[in-house]
Amino acid sequence: MKNKYTIFKLPLILTILVFAFFTSCNRPSPDQFFQTTILNTNILHEFGSERYTKSLLAETVEFADMPDSKKKGNEAQQVVELKIAYIEQTIKKIEDNEAPDEDGEVIKQKSLELFNYVLPVYKKDYLELAAMCDKKQSENEISEKSDNIIQTYAPTFEEKYVNLIGLGEQYASKHNINASFGN
């Protein structure tokens, strides 16, 4: 009689193990989750600032005595396009991963909110600004566009960013993740 049930137990145990393996594949460790949701926000450190405009302008500088510095006319746009690609990749990683715990679920949502907030700004406003830099439009026009981006988007970005970093600090402390938050 014992053998009759043993035959059924083996497939059941194997099924449970396979299911557990596949569900754990999308569940990163707290450290990996932290890296994806919190540390990846470092790429946004210049968002809504004059510093980002200056870095885009720096991409367009040519030096007469240095032929290698000759530009093609799309360098600033390429910088923004690379940032867009990285942000899109990060959003996909965050969406594809399950949060390791309840705190992580809140961080996942807040992180997605932040990245989804900045993405359309990069795709439209910052690409337009980059094109202006590449075309070497007047300093006043570039400054006006930059100021408009800063005034329109920086306050909400800052609020979302500070909120997420605060949650990240608590999460790092709770999970003994060695991270510095610039305090």
C-alpha cells in the first residue's frame, strides 16, 4: 500500500520544486533589487538642472586647432538617446522583477513612478534641447528651453526622487546593504 502513494508523491514533489525554482528566478535578492530600483537612479542626477544643459553643450564644442574635435552635429542628441535607452532598460528590469518583500513592493512602485516620470521629458524636451545645442542655437534660446524644463519638471522630480531615496535608505538599513546616500 505504501508504494501506491510513493509513486504519486514523486511527481508532486518535482512539480513543486520546478514551480519554486521558476518563481524564484524573478525574485532578486534584496541587494540586487536595491541596485536595480535605487542605485539606477544615479543616472538621473542631472535631471532638471542647468548642469545637464551644460553637459549637453559641452558635447558640441569644437576646437579649431584640433581636427579630431570636429563634430557631426548630433552629439548632444546621442547623449540623450543613450540615456533614454538606459532608462527604458531599467524600467523593464524593474517591471520584470518581483519585489523580495512588502517594503520592496513600495520601492518598486515608487521607482517605476520616477523613471516613468522622467522618460517622456527626455524623449521630448531634452531631445529638443539637445537638437538646439547640436545646431548651436543662441545661448538665450537654449537657456530659455532649459529654464522651462527646470521650472516645469524639477519640483515634481525632486519630490519623487527624495521620497524614493528615503525609502531606499530605510530598505538598505533593514537589509544590511552597504550604501552611502551622500549625507
